[in-house]
Amino acid sequence: MANIEEKIENRLSKVIEDLGYKLYDVQYVKEGKDYFLRIFIEKENGEIDLNDCENVNNAITDILDEEDFIKEQYFLEVSSTGVEKMIRKEKHLKDNIGELITIKLFKSLDGSKEFVGELINFNNECLTIKVDSNSTVDIERKNISQIKKFYDWNN
């Protein structure tokens, strides 16, 4: 599915940029019996509204139909990344160096399956986060189930 996501991202990036938005991510997933193509967009001031999503949807629907990247029937969803945006790609990691992130794990590390910390560094094998003023944690990428931008809902 990643190949489909890359093809769609390559084809739609310029179209979406020409509308004044940035294509943040493309996800093609199967949930139950249904397939979903999710297009996540951003813009300079960060505030995506329903009209923005509709504009992008209208601009890309015919292109997706013409290109026919996806043979199955699917639902197209265009949305904002949200405040806790998913971090799935190398470019997302680069953009979040020095930022607080939440990492969820497949199996526990030091008794925990979730860590919040400042992303300090990453490579092909692991991510390093600063969890407090004087300690860091190295987390193997193969053990990571999800990475998101951290948002403190209590403040």
C-alpha cells in the first residue's frame, strides 16, 4: 500500500500546493471491509476548516479517478493533520527534532509502552528522546507502533 501512497503523494503534491495548502501525508488503509484514502493537509496559519477540505477534495477527485491508482472501491477523506499529527515519514521526524512527541510501543520498554519526550535524534534503527532534564531513552524503531506530535490537553 505504501507504493500507492507514494504515487498519490507525488501526483497530488503540486496540485494541493497550487491551492495554497501543503500535503502532509497520504494514508491508504483497509478498516474492516472498507478501504480509505486519507489525505492530510496543512496551511501556513495552521487552521484548516471544512471549506479547505472541500476545496482540496474537489480539486483531486477527478485526478484520482483519471489516474486510477486504486482499483478497489474506497472512501476519500480530506482532513487537517490535527494538533496530534501522526509522524510516519523521515521528513516528519526531521521537522520534529526538538519537539515533544508521543511514542507508543508494541512491547514494553522499562515497564512502559508509551513515552513522551523531546525528539533529540533518529537513525534507521532507533529514535532518541529526552524524557526529562537529564535522561534520554533510545527506542528501537522496530518496536514503535505509533509516533505523534505531543499536545498537552491539560493546558
